[in-house]
Amino acid sequence: MNINEAEQQALLQALSNDARTLYLLGIKPSCDKTTAKSEPLNYKSLLKLLNAKEHNFTLGRQINSLIKELLNVGLVTFEQEVELNHSFNGKTLVLPLTLMQVDDYSRLHLQWQSMHLAWQPDKRLIQDLAKLMGIIDYQYTELELGDFIAYWLGRPEANFSQFQWTQKFVFNLKHKRLAHGTSTVHKVGQQLVQAKAGIVADENAKKLVEKYSKKNEQQSDNN
């Protein structure tokens, strides 16, 4: 049985060995390679698998707990919406990582980490997400990056992929660009955009030209 890079990285996250066993031996073998769907969950066969040597699992809710671990790291999801506090027996899972093609963005989903002092967002992803979210000025300052890092350093339990960290940073930038009372100067639509010296100089020059053009016109009319 082969696992791809995305699955391997997810399996290396904070998972119990029982959850890994459930995925690799109880769920993945029945996965359809085209649709990534599993066969309906069968608690009886899964309990038999997990209790091959020691009988540590006797209840369906114990299976549920292992599946929730797999849900948390993105290894599985449900084909249809389910109540997480109800039985999963007979439900169909989808294994989305089995279909993941390794490209620049999918690799960002594989790099899970907590926040650290040297963290940097992915530059290309910032630009693409900013366009999708309609952010005009997505250039950020060291102060903005430092504030973001400092906030999340205080939450060491947070563990996200590089894609998710960058996404959170872009959302933070959007919040700042839409905020009022900041030190930014120009307003484009509803967004506040960092002032750039060249733009200010051009606007001032334009006003001066208009002022003296009107003055010259008045002098010509008087003559």
C-alpha cells in the first residue's frame, strides 16, 4: 500500500498510533482511487482490527475518537455532514489527501509548524490571496509582520500549515486595511492604503498646475 507525501506529512502530526493504524489498515485499503471514498464504516470489523493483540477497544465512541483525530489533521472528512457526537457506523469517509497532486501550493499544506520568531509568509500566496480578497495594498511592513508573530507566539498550542499561517496573515492585513484611525493616508474605496511619497508629490504637482492654469486664464481674460 502506497501513501503519498501529503498523507505521510499528516500521519506525522500529533496522532495516536491507534489512529494511524485505523487509517492505514482499516480505512485506506477500502478507498476508491478515483473518488477517494471509503466503504461505509463497519465498527465490528474495525474493532476486530484494533484488538488484534490486546482488547483495548470495546465501544463505538472509541472508534469515533480515533476518527476525530484523523479529521483534525485532514486525513479524512465525511462524504455528508454528520453530528460528531453521534455514531459514525455506516458513514462514508473521503480521503482527500490521496488525490492531492504535489505542486507549489499543495506543498504549503504539508509544512505544519507552530509560530516562531523567524517565520515568513509565502510571498506568492500573499499576492494571490490578496487578489482573491480584493486587497489593494498587500505590501506589509516589518512592524505588521512582527505584531502578527508576537500575537501567535503567545499561543504555542496553535499548529498550522504554512498555507494556513499565510492565509491568517493575509486576513490580518485585510482587517488592518479596512480599519479606521490608522496611520495610512490614502483611502481607495473602503480600504486604507499606505501612502507613497511619489503618489503624494504627483497629486500636489497636479494641484499646483491647476491653480496656476486658472490664474493665467484669469489674467488673459482681464487683458
